[in-house]
Amino acid sequence: MSSLVIRLVCGALFAALVLGMVAHPPANLTQGLGMLLPGAFLLNFALRGPRRSIIRRKRGPADTAKAAEPPPR
């Protein structure tokens, strides 16, 4: 539920940023490039959502031994 709210808020902020750029274009190239970075972050977060980790954690020998055992009853 909360990830959906975060995605909607980031999407709305991205849309506001784009509409602001269309209504009042930046004065020079560096202002435009400065607006691209937060816009890219917002769009990425709105599309992909808050992920915990992109890099998968390797399982150690203790984790694989636990996974092989059946759960206790």
C-alpha cells in the first residue's frame, strides 16, 4: 500500500516538473540539465517503485543448511 502511494506521489511530482518546464522553459542549458536529474530520479522511482536492494544477496553455508531442513513441527 505505501509503495503505491510513494509511486503516485513521485509520478505527480514528475508531471508537475514536466509541466513547469513546458510552461516556463529554462533560461539556459545548465538549468535544463539541472532539472533533468531530479526528474529522472522521480520517473525511475515512479515506474520501478521502492526496491529494497538491486544486488541479490549471496546465500552463505548457514542459509543453505537451513533451507534444506524441513520446518519443525
